[in-house]
Amino acid sequence: MKNYIIRRVLMLVPILLGISIAIFLIMQLIPGDVVSGILGIEETPELRAMWEKKLGIDRPLVTQYLSWIGGVVRGDFGESFRTGAKVFPEILWRFSISAELAILACVVAWLIAFPLGILSALKRNSVIDRNVRVLALLGVSVPGFAFATLLILFMALVFGYYPPIKYVSLLENPLKNLEIMIFPAIVLGSSMAGSVMRMTRSSLLEVLRQDFIKAVRATGAPERVTIMRHAFRNASIPIVTLVGMQIGILMGGTVVIEQIFSIPGLGQYLLTGIFQRDFPIVQGTVLFMAVIYVLINLLVDILYTYIDPRITYS
Amino acid sequence: MTSKEHIIGRRLSRGDGLLKQLWQDPLGRAGFLGIALIILLAVFAPLIARYDVAQINARSRLAAPSITYWFGTDNFGRDIFSRIIYGARVSLIVGLVSVGIAAGIGYLFGLAAGYFEGRVESAIMMLMDIIFAFPSILLALLIVAVLGTSVVNTMIAIGIVNIPVFARTVRASVKAVKGTDYIANARSVGLKNGAILLRHITPNALAPFTVQATLALSGAILTEATMSFLGLGIQPPSPSWGSMLSEARTYMEIAPWMVVFPALFIILTILSFNILGDALRDALDPKLKL
Amino acid sequence: MKKTLSVLLALLMMLSLTALAQEPMVLKYGTDAEPIGFDPHTVPALASTRIMLQMYETLVDMDEDMNVIPRLAESWEQPDDLTYIFHLREGVKFHSGREMKAEDVKYSFERILSPDLGALGNSASYAGYIKEIEVVDEYTVKFVLEQINAPFLSALSSTYLAIVDKEAVEKNGGNLLQASGGTGPFTLGEWVPDNSVTVNRFADYWQEGVQFERIEFYVITDPSARMSALRTGEVDLIVGDSAMLTLAENANNVEIYKVRSRNYTTLCLNLNKEEFKDVRVRQAISLALNRQEIIDLAFNGEAEISGFAPASMGHWAVDVLNHPLYQQDIEKAKELMKEAGYENGFTVTCTVGLLDNIRNSGTVIQQQLAAIGITVEVQNKENAQYVDDWKAHNFELMVCQNGAGTDPNRAVAFFFSTTGSANIAEYSNPRVDELCELAAGTSNVDKRREYYHEAINIILDECPNVTFASPYDYIYASTSLKGYAPNATNMVDFRAAYIEK
């Protein structure tokens, strides 16, 4: 097991190296540059030269890459071209927000999906099953930005309510923080519920058909207890997989919702970086997201071995 | 796992049986009908549409739905009904082509990775991991930013983003089939790699692959809508549902029909694909995990 | 028991009432984009300028009618055409508490002109012609220019030439991106990226009467969400959007501020394209446009027909409403096309991007030009790409929104003289060049106006660009906001504003 983890972590190195080179090159390929954005209509050749020198983008590409990646190795992701703010601390801060949103969205998704999934599995092929499945899929089928704007409008018109706009962290004021985060979490969670529900349903179906459930039933234990205790535990593997995948997706998939609800998440940071050609932000954020993605997947794989002792890695 | 995949493969190769089974499932039937409706709209758009989709008209600006304009008009005075009908073309083409790109490349990658193993496999899967590690919407935006905004580039971007899912699905099926005796048998009777891949592995990978494709189609239409929201999707005056919806947001209150109809059609289409995908999975194997 | 309870309750109520009364007055401002740092010398973004204008001040200010008025300089004189002497206001303090003196003015301009900062004001349009800055005494500073530059005085009102605190610059590693080193009524408080920026009242501000304890700027990019935030009272004022006008009119707690802007939207022609070398084709395009229809469809009707010297420029403006090329005349346009040898028309691409009204204008223009046989392919570019194409003059047709600026030198020479750095059409007319030079070389207002009007009329006739609209700017605010009077020069002056309870 230990060897396995070490090997997986080592595998990170070439992947991250690949990603860092890929994103560096992509940023070079994108037409338009940060100096155009900074100077706008005031640009003159002299001013441009000053800025290129100041930002260090007049150096050869290889030098630029090496000095950046050298900094990254030492934990220094550089500074934003535009705001001069250090990139790494901002990534961490924003990550905490995106992660909170992701977790809340997962909770919302589970709250919707688990009961529906169980219901649907128990009543397989009935009218209830079909309605529940369509309902769960409906959430996936609405573009998030449309749902979000409609939600805001609905609350404003019907209740005269607007979620608090000043962001406060969870530690500062947990209640207020939740009030801010709950609506984006509902929008995101409902879009995830469909696949979680599907997975819950199919896992349960599989388990219910297995012999030991029949055996347990034969002992006369109440049905509900049987399902909860045995089926659920066995069904949790694919659910863990899915959760792992969705947290990865949520890292950046939240961007539109963050924008509409004015939440300073990681996705928005990256998006601004892309639009403004702020290389340090884009490169740093992409690299960071990749690390998180790989680590979460590793964690998921390790979790498997705890849930299901039959799974081993060599 | 192994024998199951095998059975699915065979079941799917007898396509008529599966279709029949799907049709008997009310959900499958609903999905089929929904998709058929959209396809009909797209194919016969010139016959159904009532006005020129690009014809602007200051006098009929923001008109509510009426007998003249079934779905009302937008901020340019264009007929929303006609634009929705033509939008079906754009959305379907974007969906099909981008998923085609993703499925084609993903299939080859997955096949190669699963069959050859070793270096080839780790190289391919590493590439897939690199693509997968980018948040998909942002990667698609990056690609469009590099290539420039156009319908073709949007499809390429959405296509690239979806490659890893297909590659992984196919690789998993290939590996599952590979372990079985009958591949060894095929080898022993002297079949070449290519022949084995084509004749034995492909049919077995098809089941999860088809399901994945249905899901990716709905995902692609949704991604296009989101890209339009962020300003880098299908560009006006092309009537894509996504761009119609995102342009309509500012008029949501004064001209709700501008939002309602594109939204309705996006939901109808995506829901149809999703329902069909769901029914398909259930028909193939209720335990199939995707 | 009951008694004590009621007494307690009464006490509580009183407490909460006093708490209410003492609650500081706060302005909540819903803005449309995330600011990009607050160094007035290096940041041009409007989203930042709104906030920087609370923190920084300039030597002079400009009133609604584009007259230069005192701000940090109480008065000034011009012994000769090249020399400007400013007498500074006494007792003005920087946010650090240190008094602002002539040395600081000198430092600020040296910073702008330094060869490695890349300051926006370091160009001919702003501080570029300064030869010498001399501290005469503590409150007097003298500028000597290299050549006569009439727009200099009005340029001094730009935030690019704000007076900054040397110590603040040095303390923050050479930039003020995340610091406040000005003399303005507010100082920089908390900045929560992609969410909000707070500026707090500066207690030692030289002017009395500032009422807001702080201003909180909230980034709400979605216009519909912004409107919802205003209507629910979550913010007091928002950056408007003409599409929201109907809603603002219908809401009973919303006050609408409509401001004539100095911006204009125009169709730029690249004169390197063969067809556009012929002035008749360019005139035909101008004749083919129905400007009111563009305004109705692309601006929700909220703009006025305008040339490139919009009406907001006061006496510098040239009225275009009766100009023959501004009257739609398809027949005449077709005739001109025929004379030029393009009876069957031609195909051209049109680059759009950046703003909704630019994109929408492209859609309408595409249709209107079809009437004279010109097939337009609209290409919507992503922002950075659009700006790049603009700079590289990489386009055939391009819809642009330009700012006519605070001086006609900007509106005319910057965009249309042969060497003008924003002359993206690559237009060149020796008479226009001559007039621009003459106008910049005199400070006689009447003479300058005469020169500029002649130049403007030549350009209007030759159509290197076809200008159609000057959009209105909208601010929607709560009806309880009083004392706020935005104008084209400054939409964010809250020094006299307050909220009535």
C-alpha cells in the first residue's frame, strides 16, 4: 500500500511537468497579450517596451519558463501581472471558497439523490421509478447560468430578497457565509444530483440482487434495516468514485455560478487570468487544480481499500 | 465483470432486439420521441420556419407571442420561433460533431492504450490525465481563445475536452475483454492484432461507449450554452440556443419569452438525450457504472 | 415581573434605536467589473478608475461644461505659452497624514515620466511635453513645456496625472496597486477579490461635508442580478444598462440618472482595403446607414445620433444631424457605389467585440449594408483579441467605441492625424494634420475651435470612419440617495452625496 501511494505521488511529477509546459505554451499561442490590456488605447511603442521589460516577457521563452517553474518548485508562483498580488496565497484563499462551495453542492446533490435513488431502486420499473429518474435528470438539463439568474430574479420579485453580497468567510460568520453559499450550492447541487442518483440506484439494484441480502432477508430482519446496513455499504464504492470525479469537475465548473453570485472562487480567478492574459495567474491556477485533481483521485483509490477490503493495490 | 461485458456486447450487436427493448421502456420511448422531434425540426427547418432568422425589424422589437410571432420576437425584432427551429440545427450539429471528434479520437486512444499496454498505455493515459485535470469549461475556453471564435472551433474545443472520457471507457472495456479466453484463442489461431481489435474487442466496447456518447451529446449542448454565456460560444447572428438564452438574460423580465423558449428547447433536448442514455444503460445492464 | 420585563423591553428598544441612529452612513455601489489595482498612474481600467477617483486627486478638475476648475491647485497662471505656474492649496493632507506640497507634485510627475514605470500619462497626450518641473516654493510649482501644447491644462485633470505620495509608493515596493497614497476623500480599505472593495472616509480630507463613512463597491457582473440587488435595497446605486431602463422606470424606489457620455460608437474603415480607398464607397456606407434604427435596436433607443465630436463636448462639438452624409439615402448610395465601380457590391468582414452595443451594432449594420450590395461577415472577437486587432489595424471594418476625451485634440488629432496613435483607419489628409498642429499650437480658444471645426468637417466628408451614435450612460440609484449629480466628466463624485433616512 505504501509503495503504491509513493508510486502514485511520483507519477504526479511527469504529469505536472507536462501540464506546466502545455499551459505555458497555450498561453504563448493565445493572440493578444497582457500589455495590450494594461495600456489599452494609450499604448505607444515606448510604453509597450517598458512594460514588456518590467513584466519580464521580453526574455526568451525558455528563460521565462525556467524562471517560472523554478519559482514554483520553491513555492513561489509569482505575482499577477495586473494587480501585483502574490498568486499562491490568493489561490489558496480562493481554493478554500471553491472547496466549500463544492462540498455544499455535493451535500445538496446527495440530499436530493440518495432518497430518490433508493426509492427508484426499490420500485424499479414502476411509474414512481420513471418519474423519479426524469426528475433527477431535469437538474442536469438546465444550463446553470439560466437557473442561477432565474433563481435570483425569483427571490427578488417574490420575496424582495437578495443574498448578502459582501463575502464573509465561514470562520468569520458561519451563518452569513452559509446564507451566501446556499443558493449557488443549490444550483450546482441540482445539476449533479442526476448522476449521483443514477449511481445510487444501480449500485443498490446490484446489491439487492446478491445472495447475502436474500440470506439476511431469510433471517427475518426488517427490510429497511437490511437495505440500510448491507446494501448501502456495498453501494458506496461507485459513489465514492463519482464524488471524486465531481469534486474535480466542481473546481472549475463553478465559474459561471461564482460569477453570477459574486463569489470569489478559483474558477473565476482562472477565467479572469485567461481573459486578461495574466500568465502567472493562469499557469499557477491550472497547475494547482491539476495537483488537487490528482490528489483527490488518489484519495478516492485509497478509500476503496477501506470500504472494500477485497480491493488491493500492488 | 468480464462475462457481463461480453454479453452486453453481443446483445448490442443484435441491435434490433435492443431497440425493441428500449421502445418498450416508457422512458426510452420518451427519449426517442424527444430526439426525433428535434431532428425533424432541424432537418425541415426551412419548411417550418416562418421568417428569415436574420431579418431584423425595429418595429416589431420585443413583441410578445402572438399569431404573427408564435414565440414572440427578440431585441432585434427577429422571430424567435424561426430562430429556435434553425437553432436546432446549430445545436444538433455542434453536439454531433464535437462528440464525433471526441468519440473518434477517444476510441482510438482507448483502444491503443488498452490493447498495447506498457509504454503506449502510460503515455496515452498520461495525456488523458493532463486534459482531464483541466476544468472542462475553462479548457474549452482556452482552446477557443487560441483558435479564435467560430462554430468549427467551438466544436473542436468541446470535442477535445471530451476525449478522455471516451478513451477511459474504451480502455476499460478492452482490458476486460482481453483477459478472457477467447482473445487468447483468437491469437492462437493466428489472428493479427488489427483483426483481433476490430473483430472481438470493438463490439464489446460498444455498449458503454454508446451510453457515454448519448451523455456527451447532452453535455456538449450544455457546454456550448455556457461558453456563449461567457462570450466565447457560437457567435451571433448564428441562432444557437445557448447564445439566444445568454443574450436574453438582460431582457428576462421585460420579455420573458426570449428566455422561456430557448430554455425550454435546451431542456427538452438535453433531457431527451439523458433519458435515452439512462434507459439505454438500464436496458444494457442496470448495474453498468458510468 | 411584568413590569420589569416591559422596562427591559423598553430599554432594549431604546438601545437598538440609538444603535440605528449611530449607524454610519454607507454607500453600497454595484459595479460591473472587478477592478485591477489602484495605481492611478498605471491602471486605465474603468472598474478601477471609479474607485481611484475616491482616493486620488489631480491639480485641476473639469466641470460639466469641460471648463478647467481648481482642485489641488487653487489657481494657476501662464506667463508665456510654454510655462504654467500652479499655486497649491494649503493644508491638503495625504492619507499618511503628511501635508502635500510642491515637492510631491514634482515627484508625481517625475514618477509618471520615469523610463521604467510605463505610466499611461507618459505620452504626448498627457505629460509627454514636459521639459522641466521646478519647485518654486513649498506651495508653488512651475512646469515648462518643450513646445506649445494647448490641451495640457485639461489633461492635468486625468487620473493618469494624479498627485501621489512618494512615501506610500516607496513603502509599497514602487507601486500603488494595492495601497492608497493620495489626497482624496476616501482611503483604501478591504479588497475582497471578485467580490468587493471598501473605501473608508479620510478624516483629514481638506474639504468639509463628506458624509459617507465608507463606500462599498460590489462586483456584480450580471446586469440582471445587479438590478435585483438594487431593487431589494441590497445596494444603493448600480452601473446601469440601457436594457434595464424599463425596469428602473417601473420600480418606485429607483432614481434614474441619465448622462450624455463623451463616447461614441463608430464603424471604422481600414483604408488599406482596396474598396475603401475610394471616398465614394465610404460615403455610400455612411448614406446606407439608418442611424436611428441602429440606436433603436442596438442601444435600446438610449443613444443619440452623433459624430466623433459628440454633443457632450460642448462648444467643440459639431452638429451632424443635418449633415448630408448622415441622411439615409439608399439610391444615392447605390449611385456612388456604381460610380466607384462596385455596382455589384463586394464582401467585407466586420470585427466586433468588447461591448454588447458594439456587437449588436454589427448585426444591424450587416443588414443595412446589404441594401447597397455590401456583404458583411460579422466576426465577434474575444476581448483581448479584439484589442489586439485594433492595435494591429488588423480588420476591414470594425465597430469601435471611442472616447472623445477632455480636449478636441484627443477627439481629432489622436484619432485622425496621420501620426495619431489611434488612427486605425490609417487616414491621412495633410490639411487635417496642419489644422491639428495649428490648434495645438495656440491657446486662443476661438482660434482653436475654428481649426478643429474645419478639420472635423473635412473628416466628416471623407468618412475614414462612419460614426453613428453616442450612447447615454445610466446610473440607477435608490431614491433615498441625495446630493448626487453625475456628469460626463465624473460619474462617481460622492463628496456631497448622502442617504436620507
